[in-house]
Amino acid sequence: MIEEAVDQATAANERPLEVYRDYLCLLARLQLSPRLQAKLDASDIVQQAILEAHQCRAQFRGQSEAEWLAWLRAILAHTLAAAGRHFSTEGRDVGRERSLEAELQRSSSRLECLLVADHTSPSERASRYEELVRLAQAMAHLPEDQRQVIELHHLKGLSVAEVAMLMDRSRPAVVGLLFRGLNRLREMLGHPREDQA
């Protein structure tokens, strides 16, 4: 069992970092404040994080896919904090970086909740993390408004009314976007559609 976990961590560590781009972009979009979104694109932050991860890859000491993703999230949190500092007059705030890491973990956990199955063995957990990356990749292919509604409602935890207000849409329009977006995700991931289940 331990050998299986080590093999999975090694496999994750050997994958091209590009595989995690959509996952990291999704998390970065969820953390960028509206002020920073006007100045930065999440893909620029992720590009910097991937470059840093590539340069520090030999420092990864984890033994599981979960630890690999946590390591990538920590690098992303550091990169987000650095970008925030660049566009403000504040100095380094280690507490803010830890807060970003915790918020990225919460966002990732919410993303996992979109995956239906609860896996318990090491190989099933590794499969879940692979599905997590696939889910982020599928979300990147949704129409912008559907992706944004899913991110705000399911990943940021906003109510439908709050999402409607933020997006300047009616509640029924937001519900329709959620329904179509989730069904499209199910199709892309090979799960039955909600109206067919």
C-alpha cells in the first residue's frame, strides 16, 4: 500500500506541469480580487507559478498525489501573494500567504465536491485527484458565462441570488446557466446528464 502511494506521487511529480494548468487557473481565478483582475490575468499568474514549480521540482518531498497538488497550491499562493504585493504598496505579509494557501485548499475541496464518488483506497484517491484535474480542464472548455456561474456558486459558495447580482442577470438566467453548465460538464466527463439520470 505504501509502495503504491509512493509510485503515485512519483508519477504525479513526473507529469508535465502543463497538465495542471487548468486546475491552477481555476484556483487562481477564484482568488484574484476584482482589483487585481483588472490588472492581471489568471493565466499569467499560473504561468509564473508553473515556472517556479519547474525550477523547484526537485524540492518536492511528498508521497502522494494530494501532497503534490498541495505543493502546487502553495506555489500558486506564493505567486498570487507576490502579484498582490507588486500592485500594492504593502510589504510581504506571511499571514496573507498562509490565508491564500488555506483559501486555495478550500476552493480545491469545493471543486472535489463536484465529483460525485467518494474514494477511499490510495488508488481510488489518486483517481479522484486525476478526475479533479480533468474537471478543471473540462471547466476551461465551458462557455465563459457557464464557467463563471459554476465557479461563483459551487466553488466560491455564493447563493444564486448573489451570483445573479454580481453577473447582472436574473435568478432564472443564472439557474439556467448552472443547469446547462453542469450538464455540459457531466457530458465532457462521461457522466449521465441530470435530466437523463
